[in-house]
Amino acid sequence: MSLARSAAMPGGAWSPSCLLFIPNSPEEVEMIQLKHVVFAGLAAFAMQFDIPSMGQPALANAATLTAEQTAAFQSKLEQAEASRELLGRRSVCLMEHLTAQQQLSADREAALGQALSLQIELERQVAQSEASVKGYEEQVRSESEYVKTRYAAFEKARREMEEQAKRVKICSQVLIFLPGICQAGDAAVKALGWMNNAERELRTAQPRLRSAEEALAGVHKQLEDNRRQLESARQSRAENQNAVNQLEEQIIKLKAAISTINVKVQDFNIQVGTFSNALQDAREVNPDDAQIRQVTRLSEEIAGLTNSVPQFISSTEADLPDEAKRRCSP
């Protein structure tokens, strides 16, 4: 620019040494300051909304994750995946234990049915044996009474025989010259046979009594055996019934625990998927601060979910049998 042209410009003048515009009036100074304020505002607005300013390109990866952040987030993701796998294995293990318990319950149900059938049969046999015992007890009493009467008749006949012998002796002493008469009278008395009849009836009654007593002893033994077997069958039925009840209670608890664990696994699936996607998005070029804040928030949530697993397992499996806990422990 020539000095003539500078002189022709209104207002201030250009300095030939530094080529700067030097205002000559306060109005020109105020105009320059206003231009500076407007320019600064436009520059701040461009920086806030990531608008390239002054024709310069934006800085790449202005808000990308650092290597340390990425490693920390990846570690939390892997821990969450490990916890999910742990819960999944535990659910499968408990399901296998549930299947075994259900089979055991079915076996116990079958044993219970057999014990109940045996109990019913033994109750019938006990009732039959009790009836037999009563019948043989009555027979023994009857035979015993008969033996007593036969024995009394025998004793009476024996005494009569003794009296007859005395009478014959006296008769022989009185009728010393006619002994045949006494002997004939004795023979006539013996010929009646009442002594022989009494002895024969007694000998017949005694074996019958012994037979009835032996039969009574046999049915008594059978009754006691049946009663012992019945008591054993009742105990077996009660044990199997208690086992079935306990197994059914365990099965209900196992199903509830498995269902609760599966819900927690589903929670992990959702959280792991969401966090993994958010972390992947945050690794891409030029993610905004909102994405990074979202990853941070999700990492905290998934860390809390992971840290709660031990307490969750403890509370969920609190009522399970010790065998299931030992079998499915890590």
C-alpha cells in the first residue's frame, strides 16, 4: 500500500514501519474493541459445540478414553462376565441336583407305597392271628375243663375201686367159707367197666388238651411275629413319608433358588450387553463426553452387580441342603 493511498483513507493512518492501522479518534478505538469481543464470543461458541473455527480442523480424539480407563473398564466387564458364568454353572449344578432329588423322591414314593401295602396286609394278618388266638384260647379252656371233669371221674372211679377192694376183703373175711360169692360180686362190678371208661376218657382228653395248648402257642408266636413285622412296616412307612415330605420341601426350595439365579443371570446378560456396547462406542473416534459419562455410570452399575454376587448366593441358597451347597460350590 502506498503512502498516498494511506493518506487518502479517512480516519486513522497506517504506520509505514509495522503496517498497523493506528486509530486517530476514540470512535475508531471503540469499534476495534467491539470487533475483538464479537470474535472472542464466536470462538467460544465454536469450541463449545465442537465447530471448526477459523478454517482449522478439530483435534482428533478430543474426549477418547485413555488406555488406563479402557483397561479398568475392560477389567470390570471381564469380572462381570466371570460372575455371570459362575451363576450359570451354579444354576446348572443345582438343576442336576434337583433332577437327582426328584428321582430320589420318586423312589421314596414307590417305597412308601410298598410299605403302605405291606402294612395293610400285616394288619389283616394280625387281626386274623388275634382271632385264631382267641379261638385256640377258647379251645384250650374247653379241653382243660374236660380234662378236669375226666380226671375227677377217674379219681372217683379209683376211689370206688379202692372201696370195692375193701368191701371184697371184708366180704372174704366174713364169708370165709364162701369166698366165691365175694369174688363173683367183685367180678360183676368190674364187668360194668366204669373204671376203665373213666381212665380211657382221661387218657383221650389229655392229648387233646396238649394239642390245643401247642396250637395256641403256635398262633401266639405267629401273632407276635406279625405284630413285629407290622411295627416295622409302620416305621418304614413313617420314614418314607418323612423322607418324601423333606424331599418335596427341598425340591420346592431348589426350584425357587434356580429361578432366582436365572433371573440374576438375565440381569447380567442385559448389563454386560449394554456395558459392552457402550464401551465399544466410547472407543471409536470422537465420542462425546456424554458417552464417556455413560460408560462410567454403567461400569459402576456392573461393578455393583458383580460385587453383590457372593451375598446374593449366600442369601439365595440359605435354605438349601448342605449337600447341594457343597456339590455346587466353586
